[in-house]
Amino acid sequence: MLVTLEGLDGSGKTTVWERLRSDDMVPDETVFTREPTDTWYGDAVQRSIDDDDADSLAELFLYTADHAAHLSNTVRPALEENRLVVSDRYSDSRYAYQGATLADSEMLDDPLSYVREVHAPWTRPPDRTVYLDLDPETAAKRSGATNKFETADYLATVRDNYERLIEADPERFVRVDATADPDTVYERVRDAIV
Ligand SMILES: Nc1ncnc2c1ncn2[C@@H]1O[C@H](COP(=O)(O)OP(=O)(O)O)[C@@H](O)[C@H]1O
Ligand SMILES: Cc1cn([C@H]2C[C@H](O)[C@@H](COP(=O)(O)OP(=O)(O)O)O2)c(=O)[nH]c1=O
């Protein structure tokens, strides 16, 4: 089973993901992974994140290349062995974030749909997605605004995009209130996974 953790920067995904790794209730053979990945593809993505002037379309394809390699090298092999895979960010991050960065593009009427279409023929959708729901102001504050994506204005558009994704696929998503205290958030996420 493939479970993904999604939400705005600062919503607490990595905090939960780290804690799940040492939880006895989570099967030992679980694969914990993330996007951007810790590979040279992920390094290329990181360079783009750090470049305030990066071309938005080029950036989409860097993230998408990283996703393709992540699927073939990590996610699909683990699923073939019937292992639980827990990914800190995955395809919905692209739909929500690049859907927002491309919002001003004159070439695309509906960037979110375009990014989904680019993935559709070859991606492997998650079986369950835990969405850590947080308002953009708190998200920007918690994340420390360390990169170009972490402003409340931009994150508001990203959040609207996540809402569109949830509306289109309500069965897959489990919404968790990320303003709750860390222990409560953690228990709700774990209950959604095991
Ligand atoms: N439930 C919570 N309440 C308050 N602060 C939190 C909570 N969960 C995480 N944090 C803090 O918010 C910041 C961002 O958390 P992090 O797990 O890195 O988020 P993300 O991976 O979603 O960007 C960290 O300083 C973390 O300690
Ligand atoms: C995976 C992914 C991340 N991002 C963005 C979100 C983050 O601002 C940045 C780095 O992701 P990440 O390291 O997960 O940041 P955080 O822990 O703060 O949530 O990349 C995208 O824009 N598209 C994507 O497909």
C-alpha cells in the first residue's frame, strides 16, 4: 500500500514521518521515502527551489523527472514486495504547487489539470493520502519562509489547489487538522495509516 503525506510547508509532515519511523505499530519492513528525493534528480530539484528566477515550466519537469525515477527505483519495487510505502510529499505536491506557480502562464488554461495530465499515463496514484490541513499564514510562519514557495499568498493558492484535489477524489484523502498539538496530529495520522 502506498500512503502519502501532503500539506503546505510547515504543516508538520516531516515531524510525523520521522516519528512513524520509530513506531512499533508500523510494520518493520515499511519503506519511508520522500519527494524531492535524496538522489541527483532531487539535487537538481533543490537547485531549482533555491533559484528565485527558475523557469516554472522547467521546474515542473525537474520535479516530474525526480518523481519518475522515484517510482521506478523505490516505490514500484517496494510495492511489488507488498511493503507499506510512506512518502513525505508525492504527486499531489506537484499538482498543488506547480499548479500554483504556473497559474500566470498564458499557455495553460488550467495548470493543475495540465500537471495531472502530464503524470496520468505513467504515475502510480497513492492508495491513501493524509492531508495536514493548515492555514497559509501559520504555514508561512512555521516554515520560516526559507524558500520562494513559503509565502502566505502563494501558499493560499496551493491550499486552494489541494482543496480541488480532495474534492475530485474524496475517498483517497484523510484530512487532519494540523493546528492541533503535535501528539494529537501524530495519533490521527497513525490511525489513518495502520
Ligand atoms: N502540530 C504542530 N503544532 C505546532 N508546531 C508544529 C506542529 N507540527 C510541527 N510543528 C513545527 O512546525 C515546523 C515545521 O514542521 P515540519 O514537520 O518540518 O513541517 P513540513 O515537513 O510539513 O514542512 C517545525 O518547527 C515543527 O517543530
Ligand atoms: C515534491 C514537491 C515539492 N515542492 C516544494 C514544496 C516545498 O516548498 C519545497 C521543498 O519540499 P520539502 O523539502 O518537502 O519542504 P517542506 O518540508 O518545507 O514541506 O518544494 C513543489 O513545489 N513541488 C513538488 O512536487
